[in-house]
Amino acid sequence: MGSAVTALNRYTKTIVEFKYKRRNIAKSLMMERQLMEQQLMEQDRMWDTYRTAEANGHKPATGTTAGGPGAQGEAYC
């Protein structure tokens, strides 16, 4: 009789552990998916800005400053 109780306890413990692990894996996968979706939305927004600027005849910024002090050898006053 004691071995039956021990077997049932081990079985219950195993089931509880699997449910806990499954829940944690599902949470981590959901968070990873949300992060990927957020990154894709950000990339889409950047490309939309780039395409809109090109369509309007503007050259998108490249991170350099054009026409700043000393751009053509002129002194900044």
C-alpha cells in the first residue's frame, strides 16, 4: 500500500513539474514573438519613412551633417 502512495505522489509531482515547465516555455515563446513583431514594426516604419522621403524628392538623412561649419571651407561666425 505504501508503494502505491509513493508512486502516486511521484506521478503527481511529475505532472505538476511538466505543467510548470510548459507554462514557462509558452511564456518565453510569447515574449520572443512579441519582441520580433515589435522589431519588424520598427523596421517597417523606418522603410516607410525612407520611401516617403524618396517619393517627395528628398534624400533621406545618412547621419552626416551637410552644410555645417566648414562644409565648403567657410568660417563659422
